[in-house]
Amino acid sequence: MVRLLLVFFDMAERVPASRSDPTDRDLTWFWAGPTGASGIGGAAVERFGFVGLPNSGKSSLFNALVGGGALAVPYAFATTDANVGMARIPDSRLERLGAMSRSADVVPTTVEFTDIGGLVEGAARGEGLGNRFLAGIREVDAIVYVLRAFGDPDIPGSTDPLENLRVLEVELALADLETCERQLEKQQRSVKADPSLAPVVEAAGRAVKQLADGVPLYRGDLEEADRALLHRFFLLTDKPVLAVVNLDEDQLDDPGEVLAPVVAEMGGADAVAMCIQLEAEAAVLADDEQSEILEGLGLGEGALPRFAHAAHHLLGLRTFFTTGEKESRGWTFRAGSTAPECAGRIHTDFQRGFIRAETIGWDVLIEKGSWLGAREAGLVRSEGKDYRPVDGDVMEFRFNV
């Protein structure tokens, strides 16, 4: 399972926590409840975790994305146990394929969102419920920083997103320092019996020096080979990062002014600007009302789908499609995967007995109007085991087991 963590700072819970009809939205609600939920039908999904300072707004964004289920109230540590919800990522390509094939069912790719309780400054030393929640962070595959840029006189804390970022990075670096020091000591004892661990000892030593200065691993100068050796320790700052900057409504006219310093500080990492309160309020509306409000504010489809797609691509994930009368479906795969590996996303038998993949770009298939028309035009390619699918491929797999 691919997991992604979002880390939030200082936004009040100022939006509704529930909605009358959780299906009235583009990001469709599946389930919300205690930790431990699995993917739909056992399929692997991307996992996003929400965590931040008490009353940071993490539960409000969770509710906006999955349609309610998390307690959103203005006092500290309202979230003490994780809530899990699943949402579909809207994809116009898939909708068009489903219409072309007159599919009985259209199934987009899914993402999983986890609302994890709040962190406070000093979490690495066990302040608040820090140790408990930091343990949960270690299980995800990427981190999304959500940084406060809005002002509210009723909510204490900095409105400088760079200050928010500094606090978070220091806390996570200090937590990693403790882990690295402990692992370094352990590996130094083990290397006497197993000399092959020497590179791990050297990599951990270099990491300790960097983390002691409060510098996260993703912003330091460690070689990729060192970071690969450190993956076994599940370090918090050894993960891809994405930033979400939480704006006031009046900052939406020029979000670049707020975003630019964050992007520069993070070395060019992707960043998405949104007003979480506004997005969450729009999310509880029916589709037509939601579109009208967002268009009226000049926000297009809104920031939530853009955020979901940005986080999806952060981990190098892409989408291929299958389509027919029974079902059109999106499937997630890692960029660079082979055709048999993509077939395995559907079923392990497809990968084990892979013969070939009948392949065509989604837009070419739409233009021809059907698989039959595309085949008659000679546009369907027969790809073998070495083919590496690209985002937007439509495939039919041939296999024998």
C-alpha cells in the first residue's frame, strides 16, 4: 500500500463537519471510520495522512475530501484516534472512455485519507501526544506540508508559512536524529559480525551529523546511495514532500506571492495554494451549486482535485485504463513499470501468465470511437514484456496460466 502523509499547521476548524449527501461531489466518499481500513476490494490505494497542530484544520480538510466523519471542533486534541476515508479521483479521460464504451460502471482510481491527531512544538521530545502520532507518520511514503498563511485574531500562532515549515522540519529532523543515533549504535555493534553493514554505518553517521543541525534529509546533501541505505529505518524526513499553503480568501487573487517563498525554501518542490475553509464549504454542496460557486470565484474545478492529482504524481504514480461494456476503470502504477507489472495491478495471474498487452492512447481510442474502429485503422499496438506504459494508456491484457 502506498501511503502519503499531510502535515497541517494552525487553521481553525471553521467549516461543517458533515454533509447530508456525501455522494454530491467530485471526490466521492466511500468510508470513514477507525484506523485499519483496507482498500476497496483489497486493491492497493495511495494513502494520505492528515496531522498537525491542535485545531489546525486537518479534520476540516478530511471532511471536505471524504464527505464527513471526523470531529471538527475548536479545542486541542479533539482528534486522538485516526479516522480513515476513501475518495475517488475524478478523471475526465475515464469518463469519456466510459461514455464511449457505454460502460455499466465507471471506477476511477482511489485514494485513502487518514486524519491523524495534532502535533505540537516539542513533539519529538514527547510534548502533547507527539510520540504517539510521530509513530504513525513513519508508516507513510510521502509528506505534504500544509502551511498557514491566513490571519484570524481568534486563532493564535504564526501566519508565516515559512515559520510553520521551520517548526515542522525541526521537529521531524529531531525525531529522525533520535532514531538514527539509536540505529547507528546498533549497527556499529552488528558490523563486527557482519562487515557488509559497514556502508549502512557510514550512511547513518553522515545522517546524524546533518540531522543534528535540524536539516531534514530531503534538504541535505546526502548521496542517493546513502538515502537508499537509510530507507530501512523509516525516517520521517527521508520522504518526498509537497506543500499546501492555506490562504485567506483575499489572498486567492495572487497566490503566487505567498507560494513563491515556500517553493524557493523547499528547493522547487511542488506547492498548491488553497483556502481550505472555502473549499470545504463548497464541498458540502450539490455538484451544480459547487461548480457555480467555484466558477464565480474564478477557481475553476477547485483546488481539491488539483491537490489530489499533485499528490498522486508526487510519488511517481500514473494511470492506465481498461474499458468495455461491463466496466471502465482507472488503475494506478508507478512510472517506469513494465506491462506485466501493470497487469499485476489487476490480478497477479495477469502478471504471472502475461503474453502481451493490446495498447492504445486514450485520446486516439476516443477519436476512433471504439476498439474495433481503432483495430481496423491499425492503431492498436501489441506490446510485450519490455514495454513501459505511459500515463493515459488503454490496455487489454492477454495472459495464460
